[in-house]
Amino acid sequence: MGLRERKKEQTRQLIAETAWRLFADRGFDRVTVAEVARQAQVAVATVFNYFPTKEDLFFFPLEVFEAQLVDAVRDRPPGEPALAAFRRALVGAGGLLAEVEAGDAQALERLRTVNRVIAASPALRAREQQALGRTADALAAQLAAEAGDPADDVTAHVAANALLGVQRALVDHTRRRVLTDQDPAGLAADVRRAAEQAFALLERGLGDFPGRPARPGHPATDDR
């Protein structure tokens, strides 16, 4: 990454982090883009250059993570099923849950704030669904291309939505738990256990779809 790209990424991160602090303090609907720009010491136009809408500001971290899930499927070793790569990326992600499990009180408060802000904003709940839909489309396109028939993408969309359905269910489960102020001590372990059960259920149906072909010079994964 060149110097120009690094500076742009630093500006993007600064704007996103500034917005998050304001959202956490005052809620999503009470913060304006102008206030974010002022606190980040950039022009309003600069904010919109990086984030076309205020909802984009809020969901930037989520969308980065979801892009990483698609990348994990795209970049998996030859012969590895998409389900295995997706499961590894999702279950292996640390994030706030891992920090909560380690006893970080600030991480727990941030996790509660994030979910409280989303639950209180119809605009954010709608935007969350849009982000999930775009990720499902991107994952489906990848799976369809690997399956060898991009024009017939129904099966690929079914598989993509099934995989992302696990993430969606885990997010909903976590949100219910943290918003009802249940003891968070075992939350991360509960989420991992639920994820493994969900993926085991999918594995019986999705199996090795799609069978990713070996690239020239790369032997297929040994299934033994």
C-alpha cells in the first residue's frame, strides 16, 4: 500500500472511530454528520467521500468483517469446502466477544452500546439487513463462479444465505443476551457452541459444495 493509500485509510479509520464515540455517547439518531466532521477535524464533504450515508459510518466495522468472510471463502486452499472456510473465519474471529470473555469491562459496555443503538433505530436495523443482503450476493457470486455455472446461481444463493444465516442467528442471539443484561461470563463460549451446532447441521446438507478445483501446481486437500 502506497503512502497516499495509507493516508486515505487512516482518514477513513479516524472518521469511523470518531463517529462511533459520538454514537455511543448520544445514540445514532442524535448525531449529525456535521458533528462527526467537526470532531474528526475534516470537512463534511470528506466524510461523505468515504461514507455516503450516516448508516455507512455506523456499519463500517461490520462490513469490513463481512468482506473478510467472503475473502476467506475466495482464498481458501484448493479442495477445502466453502463451509469449512466460512466456519473457520467466523468462529475464529475474536472481536468484542473475545475481549468480554477475557474480562474487559469496557468491551462489554461497548458490545451493549452497539446493540442498544441498533435496537433503538429502525434506520440502522434496515441498514443491517441491506448489508447482510449485499454480503450474501457477493458470497453467492463467488460460489456460483466456483460451481462452474455463474448463470444458474439459485443453488449458490441458497448456500450463501445458509452460511450467512448462521452469522445472523449468532448476532441475534448475542443481541438478546446483552440487552437483557444476562451474565456475560459464558456468552462467548455459548456463541461458539451454538455456531458449531449450526455448522454441523449445515454440513449434513451442504457438505462439500462447491468442490473447489485444485489450481495448477497445487494438490487438492487430502480428505483422509
